[in-house]
Amino acid sequence: MDALYRLGEGSVADVARLMPDEPSYNTVRNIMAILERKGYLKHRQDGKRYLYSPVEGVARAQSSMLRHLVRTFFQGSVPRAVSALLGAEERLTREELDEIARYVEAAREEAD
């Protein structure tokens, strides 16, 4: 999916070239077929090849995946997820913490 979000649209070969350790064509084709059946991808025919693209935009997909991540690993608790991010090995910079604080303040204002 990451490769297709970067490309916007691409063939199986295009996607395989962007993947680490360039997996086989058949492996990528099978994964893309599964993703299409699940509704994440769509395709159009361009001559003899299929060009695939994501069904959802990147922002919507990020939101959906983040909700899934929070439900799966943090029992649906956003505070637990944030706590895990704040306690991660890679320490956040002061600027990143200030940015998070601005998001929290904006959410507080919306909640009032």
C-alpha cells in the first residue's frame, strides 16, 4: 500500500521495484489481488497490464489504520496509545512535544 500511495497508480512491477528486497512479481501480484478483494485497491486496464491505485486517500487510510491500531493494541484507549508513543525508545524533541500540546489544546477547545 505504501508503494501505491507514493506512486498514486502503478503496475505490479512498479510496486515490486519500490519494495524492500524486491519480492517476486507473483508474490506482489497475489498480495495486490487480496488487497483488491478486500476493497483496498482498484485497478484499470492499460493495454495488457493492470494499473492499481488505492481506493481511499492516504489521510483516510491513516485514520482508519490508526483506529485499528488503537483498538487492537491499546484496548481502544487513545491515552494508552499516546503514553506508549511518549515512552518510546526514540525520544520526542521539544518541538514535537509542543506540536502534540497544540493538538491537545485544540481538541480541548472543540470538546467545550
